[in-house]
Amino acid sequence: MTGIMILFKVALAVMLLALILLIAGLASNRPPLLDPPGLFPRLKASLGSNIAHTGRNSPYPELEQRCYSAPADELLTQVRAAAEQLGYVIEAQSQERGLHLVITTPLWRFRDDMHIRIIEENAGRSCLEIHSQSRVGRGDLGANARHIVRLHTMLDQLLESTPGK
């Protein structure tokens, strides 16, 4: 009887520890769980996917594709500056105005990959396509969406402070 009780207590302690780690991971990434499309779709995405990407008509408002009143080369310069200020490592840059960034998560120290492509729509207007993906795991607890949001926020600040913008 005591062996079963010990096994039960160990199993309960392991489940409690897993729950604490899950909550800590979600808390560190601060996903907007109550924003559209709602709590359950967001939890499902955070726990069951390790990818986030921007796009037109995204169900997640913070992942809507961003366009800027800036030529593609200027936007690329600002994206590089934003990435450097955030501590994202620029792994590679393509000739087609693309970047590959590597981001190390603060809590777990996992390395995530972010691929950015800058598309010039017309003279003076460019859009970002961003894809962020964890290298390990099945769920990212909202980390990849957070990487994109942080980049957008920093980029917005840099573009506001650019003379003539």
C-alpha cells in the first residue's frame, strides 16, 4: 500500500511541476489569450503549434501582415536595426531582401528561426512577410508570435523616429 501511495505522490508532483512549467512558459510569452479569435483557439495554437507567420486576413490581429511607407531597401535597413536592438542574431541575408534571424528564448534558451521577406508593392511602399518557427517541440507557448510582435513594435518605434517618416 505504501508503494502505491509513493508512486501516486511522485506522479502528482511530476504533473504539478509540468503545470507550473507550462504556466511559466505562457506567462513569459504573454500571449493575448482573450483577444480574437478567443481563448481556446489561442491555447490550441500555443500548445499545439511551434510556428507563427504573418499574413493578410490572419485570424490573429497581431500577426496581420504589416506594410510600411518606405522603400524596400530602407525597410530592410530598419528591420536589421530592429533585430539587432532586440538581440536577434542575423544569420543570413539574401539578395532578394530576405533575412534569416535566430532568436534564443529567455526562459528555456531554445533557438527559434525567423525568416523575413520584404516585398516592394509600389514605389515607396513595402510589406513584410515573417515566418517564425521553433527548432524543437510541438508547441511554442506563444513564443514565435511574441518574436514577431516584438519585431513589429521595435520596427514601428524606429520608423517613427526616422526623419521624414
